[in-house]
Amino acid sequence: MANRIRIIGPVGSGKTTLTRKLSEAKGIPMFTLDDMVWSRGPNGDTKNSTEYRDALLNEVIQKESWIIEGTHLGWADVSFEKADLIIFLNPSVSVRIYRFSKRFYRQKRGIDPISYTPTWTIYGRMFKWTYQYETIYKHQVPSIMSEGQAESIEIQDGKELGVF
């Protein structure tokens, strides 16, 4: 059974939800790459230095078990190398847009918890990130998945793993 799980997928794919569910089901701590990149504060987010961000990731991957989620490639590739299992969440674009739009609405209304301030600028960027993911980053994931020793799977939804 995998004790080091790396979950990747675009914005709105369900990474955080799947990570939380797997963490609860398996009793493995979860970590979010965005929280390594950003320090969250009451006055907004501050970007961490590259050195601090990398130190946080290196501290996590030294642990016996973890679930790391995020879209980040490049600086976070070591998390793929250390993983026992890589999960690529890849639902359709329409599903992702619906999800991040619903999340934005619910966060703006104070219904859902937030780890960042949901601004209209960030909402607009989600469409940009979706386009970039579809045209650039999505095509890099299969080669990352096939390069290492980790088992890897591509799914549309966490239901395929039986955690919902």
C-alpha cells in the first residue's frame, strides 16, 4: 500500500478534496504545494522565498508517509521521484470550470472555508491557468508519471478510488 502519494491535476480537478479524503481514510498527513509557495496571513498572501519553499518540501518528503497535492512542476519534481503512487486527476474542462466557479461563489458568500482571499482577479486567473494547463502542462504529466518507479494512475474523479 502506498504511503507517499503525489496528486497532480489542474485547478478545479478535485486535488484538495481527494487529498483530504485519502488522508482521512489512510491516516496519512496531507500537504499542499500552494501552502509551501505562499505564507497565508490576515492581510493577504506573501510569496515565500525559493529557499524556504524548497526547504518545506524537502522536510515533507523526508517523512515516512505523506500525500502531497498541487499543480506545480519543475521545483516540486522531487515529490514525484519520492512518491510510491502518482495520481493524475484529469476531469473535463467543463467540470473543472463548474467546480472552481462554484467554489469561488461559495467562498465569496462565506459558505466554504478559504485558504486565500477569493478575489475577482484570482477567479479570472483560474481561466488563464486552465488554458495554460490544457495547452502546456497537461502534456508534461504522462512523461513524469512514466519516468519514475512509482505506480501511476490517471482518473477523472476520486470516486474511481472508492474514497467518495
